[in-house]
Amino acid sequence: MAEQVGVIKIKGKIGDLSFYESKDTFQVRTKGGASAERISRDKAFERTRENNQEFSLASQSAKKLRILFRKIILQAPDTSLNTHLISRFLKMIKADGLSSRGNRILLAPNLRLIQNFQFNSKVHLSNVFLEHILVYIDPVDAHLHIDIPEINPTCALAFPSGATSFRIITAAGVFNPENSNEHQASFIYSDYFDLQQNQEASTFSFKILFEPSQPIMALFGITFYKQVLDCTVPINDGRDNVLAIVKILNI
């Protein structure tokens, strides 16, 4: 694999050469491997076609989830999110024991395998928020509730140096793997809380329209901030924020 060292950097293909950027360098490689036509027809590549089919489904499912919760995912940025999310969806697809390889699908009951997924892979929720939260659907009012206990920040939170305040971020949404048109989500954010003051117990309640057996995902996270003059701004560009799928319900 060669590296481009000239002043003019090239991206794209010229003949059998492919020019591309990798991290901080521009590189070039020759075209190789089997052609797309051979992969799509040759019996020797049957396993490759099966893998590609399931990878495609995992990629599509990961995209749907990112779109569903995009508003809140942006609060816990991670450049490797898509890779980790596709990997988790592949695991759920492979858990389909009813279909043959290459035809396996994302079954609703297997969505429980995405519970505790961390959107920021560098920071785990359980290492940052040390209290227990309760997530449940109340059959009386048909709401999804996330109960948060009283928070003593100095004992219950592992916050980054320099942080002065935090927010609780929550979301709940229907994710139906069999129908992409039925996805819906709601978001609730707390006020900014001082890290030097205790916070009373609270409940975040979501009214979600759903049918029996439609999976519901509940997300919970913590975002940290610092005071700059009269402004409250994210600390470390949000790299220390946490967000996780804490519960899969109704499956």
C-alpha cells in the first residue's frame, strides 16, 4: 500500500488505482479481489453473499435506530458508534434460530440483546451514574415511567474534572423491526443541576402509542457542563457524557 507524498492530494479512482484518505495521510492501492458480478453469481462466494445480506440488514436497522434517537444521541458523541451499533444488530440477527443463514432477520424478541448498549463506547453508564433507576409501563395511565432516586452528586456521580453542572437526558421510542414506518420517539430533558447540590427524586413520564408486542426502548443518560462567563457549555465537547439503552419493554 503506497502513500501519496505530493502537494496535490487525490481521492477517487484512476484506472486500476484507488486514491483515498486514511486518518492523516492520503494513500493509494491497486484494484483487487473478485468482481461484484462474480461474487453475486459464483457458488464459491455463497457464504459471502449470505454474510452481505445479513450485514446489509444490520446496517439498515442501525440507521433506523440512529434516526429514531438522533436528537439525544448527539449529546453523547462517539465516532465509532455506527460500527458498534451494526455489530450489535448483527448479533441480534444471528440469534434468529428459525431462518437459514443469509435469510435470518431481526426478530422482536431478540431486541432484548441491545439492552445496556452504550452510545458512547468510551464511557459506561454504570461507571458514571451509581444509583439504580426503575423503568416500567404503568397499565393504568398507559405511560412509560423512568424513576430516578434522590441524587447526591458527590456520591452518585463520577463527573469529569472542571464540570459544574449536569443534566439528565431521557428518551422512549417504539422500534418495530418489521415495519420501519412505525418508529416514533419522545424526549425529556431535566434542568441544569448544580453538582454541589443534592437533587430530589424525580420521574420522567412518556405517553407512547403502541400496539401489543411492539418493542419499546427506554434511554437514559447524563450530560456534563461547565460555566464559562455567563454561559453553560458542554465540557470536553461532550466526550464524557453517557447514554445507554437501559430497558427494552413490551416483548
